[in-house]
Amino acid sequence: MKNDKPRIGILTGGGDCPGLNAVIRAVGKAAYHRGWHTLGIKGGYEGLLAPVQTMDLFYKEMGHLLVTGGTILGTSNKGRFSAKTGKGEVHRIPKKILEEAKRNFKKLDLQALVCVGGDGSLTIAQQLFEEGIPVVGVPKTIDNDLEATVITFGFDSAVHCATDALDRLHTTARSHNRVMVLEVMGRHAGWIAISAGISGGGDIILIPEIPFRYESICAKIRERTRNGKHFTLVVVAEGAKPAGGDIVARSGGADREVRLGGIGQLVSDEIEKRTGKETRVCVLGHLQRGGGPTSFDRLLCTRFGVRAVDLIANKRFGHMVALRPPDTVSVPITEAIGRLRTVPLDGDLVQTGRALGISFGD
Ligand code: F6P
């Protein structure tokens, strides 16, 4: 339904995560209080192409969104807008796709577009901005690997999920004197693995930033056994790899990033073979992306959404909201994309882990 109010659009791109709906709500509410109307673009960027798919976001329908997982707009991490196929590999979106998106943006009579997404989605947002669409970004990814913000939303909820899993694995590992391997997400960066690993009392944490050796992992397990600890919790990021080895991929395609998964099983098999200890593996997978956001993420999403509307009011297009505690700020989208923020090897998290005797398998 069209009316005379200024209109803004919002879309969610890439993999989903807890908090997308909370951002949609915050944008919709903040826009409403400025007298603007918000239009949701459905199915990620694809919704900007024929057949254009939209939904009106009316104020009275925002009620449940703060706590609801997923995205009411739907999303996509493949299709005609795929901008990334791997680490650092950026595709230019074909000119005719960008032009069609711009034409439809104009037909929808929108004044600005809020693009909520991670590295890939913000790379697309930047290309749309260069095409002349007034875009602002909101940084999302459970992997927390985006530059220019100290944290992305969705990450805290994923860490909470992985920590809860470790708490549960802890009791069963202890009861059976087993090694439990938990595989968590984290394609290029081990933020979830190291954060949940430390929060959940993990003994061995394997992250993409630190290639591991099986001898080192098994030495740690034997050391624990000598010290009377007959169980061990291992957390492994899906993108972790052995020194001199490669990531474990399930599938891939020329037009999209490879699908990771399986390193947990390999690590588990190798530990059992080398130590003789009974070992089990648990792959947490998309549980980390499902469900509602933690209170931290609810607050962050709300701050991000409100700030995104401020950016539109101030015509700071081509910018993204970011958290620089204690404030939310805005940064050019170009500062956030094209390079990934990984866990620093000399940073506080790794140091904290090492001081506790946690092995990183190196
Ligand atoms: O980038 C976020 C992420 O959760 C990665 O950790 C994971 O590799 C990927 O998405 C999985 O995406 P999907 O299964 O939705 O294609």
C-alpha cells in the first residue's frame, strides 16, 4: 500500500542469524517515529529483481520481532547477487543486475535502502551504492569476522548456544571419561570457538588462525589423564586445519563459497586412533544461527537499527553502523569489507586461553 510518507527499504542478506528481526523492528519503529514508512524487500537482494517482492512493515506488526529468530523478510546467500566465492575473492555484480535493482528501487519510490548483512552482503551494498542507490549498512554475522566494528550482531547469540552445548557435553564427557569434540561455525575466524571454548571450560580449542598438530592435541589429552582428568573437551571451528593440511569442505560451486563441515569428525577419529580414548563428536551447525537473540544482541540490534535510520536522516549513504564502545558510530562500508577480522594471535583471548593451560593444538 502506497501513501505520501517518505519511504525507506530494508533487506536482510546472506546467512541468517539471531537478531535480524530485532534490527528490522528497530528500523521500522525509528522510521515510524520520524513519520516515514518502511518497506521490507523479501528474499535478500533477489527481491529487488523481477518479480520484485516486498512487504509493508507497519508499526503495529513489529510487536513480536525483538525476540523472534530468523528474518521475516527471508534471505539468500546465493543467486544473481552472489558477490563472494571465497576469502578475499570478490565478484563484480553484472552491470545489468545492478541497473535493474536501481530501476526497481526507484519504482518503489524509496529514499534509502538499509542493507543488513555480513562481508558478502555489504560488498553487494557497496556496489549498489556505487551504482547510485542511497544505501546504509548494518553489520551482521555470527562469525564476527567483519572489520570496522568491534562486534557484529548474532555473534553473542551463537557463542551463547555453543557455550550451552559445551556445558552439556561437559557432564556427559565427565560421566563416561570420554573426549568430546564440538564443531562450531567459524569459516575464516575462530571467534565463536575461542569465546565459547573459554566460556565453556574447553581444554583444546582449534581455530583457523592457528594450524594444529595431532601430536600436540594428543599430548594435551595424555597430560590431562596423568593429572587425573580422564575427560577432555575439544572445540573446533569448522575452518580449522592441520599444519600443512587443508580445510574440510563438503561441496562448493563456482558461484558461491564452499560449504564447510567435517573437521570435527576427522579430529575425533584421529584422537581415538592415537590415544585409544573413547571419543565422540557433536556438530552444532545451524543451531548456532537459529532461535532468538540474547539480551546483548537484542540491545545491539536495536541500537544498530536506530542508528541506521539516523544515518539516512543525515544522508550518510555508503556508510555502515558500527560498535566502538561505548558508542555506535558510522564508518564507510569500504572500511568493513574486503578483509576479514581474525582472532589476533597475540591478543587477549589467546593469551587468556594459554594462561589457563588451554591448548590451541600448536
Ligand atoms: O558466514 C556465516 C556462516 O554461519 C559460516 O560460519 C558458515 O560456514 C556458513 O555461514 C554456512 O552457511 P549456509 O549453510 O547457510 O550456506
